[in-house]
Amino acid sequence: MQNAHGKAFVFGDDVNTDVILPGKYLNVTDPKELASHCMESEDPDFVKKAHPGDIMVAHKNFGCGSSREHAPLSIKYLGISCVIASTFARIFFRNALNIGLPILECDEAAKNIHDGDTVSVDFETGVITNETTGRTFQAEPFPPFMQNLIACGGLVNYSKAKIEKLRASR
């Protein structure tokens, strides 16, 4: 699993899935178009400012609201390398992992990373470094099988790889 490194974009508490991706785009199936609407109600210029590898940071209850996978998909396809939050809504947490979007809960990091800071994340150890301030924070790293699931691009690809491996071993 590749580590993350990029500019931080910080959001507050209770960012719900309708803020991440407005419901009027739920019929969109093109990943690039989904990405083009990510966070538009919170910051209309977010997609113009964010670059592949950048990192979203939020406070508590990120991804609350409806259970749609469209919200984490829009973040992933925008090229955001990781979301760090104090806490995630449970359904968003599962949906993000299922589609292969790396997410980490770390309250201390979320409270001490500011908009525009340069941040790196070592997924193997869970160490989050705010390179702008030099501070490090410890998140709980994912176990190896979850790192593999994320590296495969999510649950569907992970399952396909396991099936192919079983077929090849016969």
C-alpha cells in the first residue's frame, strides 16, 4: 500500500454525505464526473484546488448521513490519497474501505493539521506527520489484510484477486 503525501484540506464536524457529494448527482456513473462535484456545496473551488495525492482532514463524524458509496467514490476519484478525521460515521467508514479509500481516525492529528499544511501518512505504522509543523501523530494502522484490501482498490478487486489466486493454485 502506497503512503500518502500532500496538501491538507480541512473541514469541520458533521460533514455529511450530501455535503461531500450532493444527492442530485446520485444518478451519475462516470467517476470523473462524480469527482468534479466533490465538496462543491462546502467549497465550490475545492476540486480546482485539490490535486492528486492531497489529503482531506475533518473533525468528528465525517461522512454522516445517508449510506451512499458515491461520497467516498467522489473523494477517491478526485485523487485524494487519504482522509484523516477525529471520527467517521460507521457507514462511511465501511464504504470507504470497501472502495479502497484510505481513512484514518486520529483526533489529535485532525485538531492540529491546518488548511494548506503538508502532511504525510505511513499506512503501515499509522504515523501521520504534519511536515509544516514537524509534529507527528499516531493513528491505529490497518492490519495487513486491510492494507492489502485498500491496495487492491477495494473489496471487489480484493475478492477477485483471491478467487484468481485460488484458481491458479488448483
